[in-house]
Amino acid sequence: MTAFFGILTTSAGYDSENDLAALVKSVSSNPHDVLHHWNDPAIALVQATYHVTPESQNELLPLYNREAGLVIAGNIRLDNRDQLFTKLTIPHAMRQKMGDAELILAAYKKWQEDCVHHLLGDYIFAIWDKQKRELFCCNDHMGNRSLFYYADGQKIIFSSDIQAIKTIPGIKTAPNYNRLAKLVDSDLYHLEQEESWFKNIYQLLPATVLTAGAHGVKTHRYWRPELGEELKFKDDEEYREAFREIFFETVSCRLRSGFPVTALLSGGLDSSSVVSVAAKILEKQNKELHVFSAVLPDENDPIFKDERYYINLFKSFPNVTIHYSAPPDKGFLSHMDKLNNLSSPGISSRHFLVRDFYEKAKGLNSRVILDGLFGELSATNYGEGFYAELFSRFKWRLLWEELNARKMLVGDSIAIQLRSQVVKPFIPDFFKTSYRERDKVDININGYNFFQPLFAEELKQRAASLKNNKNIDIFKIAPNQRTNQFALFKGRHEKGSEGPIPGSAEFRYPFTDKRLMEFCLNAPSTLKVRNGYKRSLVRIGLDGILPSEIQWRNTKCPFSPDYLRRYNAQIGQAREFFNTIKNNDPVRELIDVEKMKIYANLPIADNETDKFKKQLALLHLPKAIYTICFLRQFKEFQL
């Protein structure tokens, strides 16, 4: 993956030469095609470029425009190149080979900081303006890429890879307990946090601009999502045409690559929608689409079922090739050598599957993997609040028809639906909060309860303080579908995403496209729940494109159906991991190692049904180990 780094000198007494050498050494360890750096007395930029788009192969970053006195580094994919070419009057002869970074420089030269209002895509970039003596950094609308920064009065260090900042001599950092607090209070997942998992290192939030220079470091949001007017369509066909236009464009933009594009296919509605449309687009270009699907090693497994039946429906697509992923002898403790320098303890216990996807993509010379994540924010939203909305608008006949249709479809009784989907959204917030706090207690008893009691209490106090000092908007179901969907959209935008574990390919998420999200947010709620089917927006929109058995399904197998079997195969390694932690080990000050030893000896069946045991295996025990691995990066937690 492309990585870039920079050091801006803010003190005359600071010599960046040694730090620059450390940066170059750090970045050279990242997979890259070209390593290049640029510097002047005030700033140094280093970039390890991993070519992905066709135009990137013609760019050498950092790119210096001597005439304008501008230099840019970044990881950029622009989705509105044609619009920018027109606005900037770029000659046609230059357009095909012009890279995205050069295009952003042209936009900055014309509009300065206002250039951010003209950009669309996935990007993170840094521009040094020699005339202003100012650094200008920007993240895209949804924060699909990361930038971190550190400032100490003498220098400002910024990087797309947080680990690189740590390599600079003299950087003082420690685990950030404010972020660890989110492991004991789930409310903090809704909190806007510029703080990273490393103390004194900050992250640039989505739709945020950073400027730095003699004035220090300043950040501001240049865009926030808004709930617009409800879209009107005369009938389903008009809606379907509008949806397909934007969704095909959304997927098409993410197919732009100088290398073969691959995709994840789980057999569910989200990934199947992306794969169906991508395959149709690539078929017209006489190109194949290779997809990766997590399945059981044995399709005739006597205990578990996977999604193979639905996945295999795509064998009818002439240009789709399916690659099954069932890595032998892999599980939550595989690839332990890669857990020594975690950027956060928040990796998934199913990371072994993601690593297998990377390996398969590499074998196909693919540098792009399409992923159907975040569909619930846009086209596959579940329509929460729709039934209550019908009730409040006195559309009782339609409500009764929908409740009955839902009952016939999935068996939910009318009484349960009325209580949970109609009455509950009207309960005053005070009572909702009380019930939620009660439920959270249950979650914390059975959830991330691996901290020492005293430290867990300290984290809870930190969480309470953070919530009191910052405006935190906790999601509570409202009696209006679009209001609820907007809250999900806003929540994702406010806090951004940590992204997948690093690898040799770039994950792209069509459902996070700003245009698609705004369209789906403002689509009528009657298109999102229809005839008992939730997530109807995409079912209606892709009618005739999605395989019909997937289009109308309401079931889904787990992403890794044999996870508990894999867990049991590696639990011995987990016991050994905890047993080797000595009594004087400093991690014991934070982690209740003895409790984890007990949990590691708790018998869990391959087909376990007990909720606590399943949560322990899937989340609790792996997270304890990943947190210990994360802490080992810091001297105070090393023996």
C-alpha cells in the first residue's frame, strides 16, 4: 500500500536530517514500486508509492511544481476527474496521463483551500505551499484513508502509517488510555476522537483539513452530512433507473485500476450487489472478475453450513471466477509475528481470512479488492423506525399490511413487532437511556472484561469524563426511518474507520460513496421496507441483476462458520501465551491474566450455543491477547 511521511520544521534549532533518515528507513519496509523523497530547509516529504490506478504509474510522488511553488504527496483516487478537467480547462491531450495528485495540485492552485469542495473519491494528501510557508493536508468525505500527526513545538510529523512516526528518535508516546476506555464503554464508539491509540499522536478525521506552519496546527471540518429533502419518484421504475445510474457509477469508479480488480463475495446481499454490478461493467470491457469467498473446508461438513450454495449462483455469470477461502490450520492466533506492531488492538479475530484474501489477490496480480462493507449506511439499510413512522403518520392500514407480511415472511408475531418496532421508538429518551445502561452492564459483564478491576474502573471514569466534556450523540431508534439512517451515516462520518489490517491490496467500499449515501438517505422510506422485506432499496433497485435467490433471501450464515472449531484448535497456544506471562510482567497491571487463564480453560464446543462462551471465543479472549501484543510496543510494558 502507498505510504507517505513528512517532517515540517517549526523551530530554528531543529535539525531534521537524522529524523529524515529514520523516515526513509521506515518507509522502505513498506511494499512499494517507487521510493522517492523531496525536501527543502523547512520540510521533508517521503513517499513509497504502490501503483494502483493506471495514471499513478506515470507519477513520481512527492510531485514538485516549481512554477507554482507547490509539492504534494498522498494516496489518492479521484472519482470526478472529468468534472475537474472541465472546471480547470485541462487540455484533452494531457488528461489521459495526468495523475490524480497533479490534478489536485491544479485544483489547489486555482481554488486554494476551497479545492476540497471540488474533490470526490478516496484520498489523503499533503501539500506544501512554499509561498505561504504552510502545510495543507486533507482527508476525504468518509475517511476511507488515514493520516496521523505529531507536534511538539519544534516539528510536525505526519504520516499515513502511524508506526513510522514512532520510529523517529525522541518521539515520546504511550498507550492512550482514553482510547482503551472504549473497550469498557461502548458509548465511546459514537464519540468523535482525534486521539489515536498512541498518546500524543492524532488522526485526521473524515472531511477534515489540517493546516500547519508558524501558527501551529489547526484543523477544521469542511463538510458534514445533512438530511435533505425526501426524493420523489412517480413509480418503482423511475426509482430503479435513478438508483442504477448512481450505483453503477459508484462501482465503476472503484474499478479504476492498472491491475486486475478482485472482490469479496459472501453470498449475502451487500457483497452480491457489488459483485453483480462489477461483473456487468467488466463484462462489457471483456474483463474477468475474480472473487474470494470464505467457506468451510468440507462442503459436506456434518455440523456447520456455509454460503457455498448462494456463492455458486455466480457461476452463471460468464466472467466471474470464484476462489474459495478456507485456509487450513489458521485461526485467531495465526500470523502472530504480524501482531508485534499493531496500530490498534481492535483487529478482528477473523483476520486470518483477510490475510488469505490478500494472498489470493497477490497471486492474481490484483491490487484492488472490492468490499460490500457499510451497506447498512446506504443501499441495504434495514429501515429502522419505518413501522413507527407509519403509525405516526396515521398510515395504519399500510402498517397492518406490512406487519402481517413480515409475520408471514420470517415468523415475527404481530405483538412482538408492535412492541419493538412501533411502541419502543416513542418511549422517552430518559427511559431508553435507562434500559440501554442496564443492557450495557450485561455486555460489560460478558464482554471485554479482561482488564484488572482497578484499571477497568479507571477506564470507566475516563469514559464518563470524556462523555461529559464532549457532545456525544448516542444512537436511539426514533419513530422516523430517515432520521435513524441519518444517525448511522453521521456516526460513521464523525469517527471514521480504522480500516482493514495492512496488506498488498487496497480495499474499496462502494457503499461509502458520498453520492450513493446521500441518494439512499433521502430516498422514500417506503422503498426501504416493502412487503415485509427490509433492505428493499437494493432489492428493488437491482431487480433482474442480482440472482433472484439472493435478492429475496432473509438468512445469512456467519462469515467464518467454523470459527469455533478453529478457535479450539488454537486454544492451547492461547493457554501457553498466558502461562508465559511472568508474575512481575508489567502487562499484569492492566490485564487480568489469571482470569484469562481460567477463560482459556473453559470448554467451548465447536457448535457452542451459550452466548457468553461464544462471545468469549469470538471477542473477549482474542481481544485480550491483541491488547497485550499492542502494549508490548511500549517500553513500560516490556520485561
